[in-house]
Amino acid sequence: MFTGIVEEIGVVRRIERRSRGGEIAIAATTVLGDLKPGDSVCVSGACLTVVRVGSADFTCDLSEETLARTKLGGLRPSARVNLERAALASTRMGGHLVLGHVDGVGEVAALTRGRDGAELIVRFPADLAPFIVDKGSIAVDGISLTPFDVRGDRFTVALIPTTLAETTIGSMRAHDPVNLETDIAAKYAAKNRQSPGSASPGVTWDLLRDAGFTD
């Protein structure tokens, strides 16, 4: 799992499509520090498994599901991607619990810059509406953000200068695709509401443990 706090911006060196799935190689520096084959890396919101580590890049396989569910299949060499290594048990949860399981691809509606940051408006697929709420949590291309002004098929997030400078979000333009992962707690809550006959309605310790909030 991840926190949604981006460690660095990587650059796609190579991406290949195969008959089933594909492979992506990404140039990086910071995340290479202790990376090894088998480790998980969040690449612009998608959890990928490292298969090779070089002196200046790492390579991951891309499953058919990843290509179908995320924007990664549309990337080209030189594309910039947000990178975060899997969280350690000692990691401070500075963002929120991010699994790297992309729920759908949204679209940038507008990015408006101001003196102290910016506001990003994102248009999202209709099936994600039950899981996006004001002052909740959402991962946009792997970045932990807080949505507000959720209405219709769009939400707004406020961006501080650090987020604009240290992630790919600062260079986004209208119509750019973004990977979206909604809050896991919202998913469990929605599922529970849909099962009124369940033997254990409401928030339970089992539900919180399954969601990763308790041991």
C-alpha cells in the first residue's frame, strides 16, 4: 500500500505492448535507492511490480487489466510519471491509504493557478460518484488529495505550490487523462449500504481491519 505522497517524478524510457499485457521502463533516482525485483511501486496511481532494476531505471510488467483500467497504456517515451515506493510499517501516513488499484480514468476539466497555489477540476466516470464526497480523500495520478465542490460528474481539489512543483499535476492541461482511486473506506461503506440484510451492518472492527485501518 501507499500514502499518496509522491517521492519523485520519473520519466518513461520505454513502453511496449504485447499480445497480452506489456512492459514499461522508467528512469528514476530517488526510488532506486533500495528498489529490488518483486517490490511494488505506485506509478501515477497504479501499483506495479518491479521485474528489473538498472543503474538509472527500473522495469515493470503491465497486465491486461492495468492497460484496460488505467491511462498507462497511452503513455509514450519521455512522459513524466509520479512515483512512490510501497509504505513501510514505520511510514507516517501523511496522505491517506492508497492501494494503487485504479478505479477509473478521469479527465482534467480545468487547472486555475492563483498566487498561493491552484485549483484543479476533474471530471470523473459516473460509476465513481458514490465514492467521491466533499472533504473525503481521493488519489489523482497517485497524489493524495481532498475533493470539494463535488457536483455532477466533477470535483475540485486545491493544490499547494509544493504539489505543483514536485508532481506531474503542475503541468497538466484541460482534457489530460488522470488515474483515479477513490477512498477504500468509502467503498466498504457503499457496499455495506447495499447489503441491508448483512449480519453485521455499519462499521465493524472486521471492516476496518480489512480496509487496513487496524491490525
